Amino acid sequence: MISSRWQYGDAVRVTRNVRDDGTYPGAAAGDLLIRRGSVGHVVDVGTFLMDQIIYSVHFLDEGRIVGCREEELIGAEE
């Protein structure tokens, strides 16, 4: 089983701009969803293809919940 670094409620920061890969409802592929440095809170932890951890992160200021890979996130205070 894969061990996740963050859990529900943890504050995290994205390390790069997050753009729509064509799966975000109401946005076009390539649209900027979340700017690098934005802080959000983990609301769910899941997997993709059973080997990648995907965090659903709620970015309150942007009003969006976006899926992020573990390597795209750092702790909010880092």
C-alpha cells in the first residue's frame, strides 16, 4: 500500500502553476487553475493507476478543488 505524506485538513502549497489537463469541469485544456505558491487544504487522498497518490486540494481563495500529485505539493509553511 502507498503511504501518503499529507492527510485530510493539512495545509499545502503548490510548487508550480496548475493548468487544466482537459479534465477540470468548465475550463478549457491549458487554462490556469491555480497559481504557484497558492495554499490550500487537503480534502481527500486517492490514487491514480494504483501507484500515484492524488490529493484533492481545496483552494479557498480560488474557489476550486483541484487534484494534485504529491511532487507538486509542499507543506504550507515550507
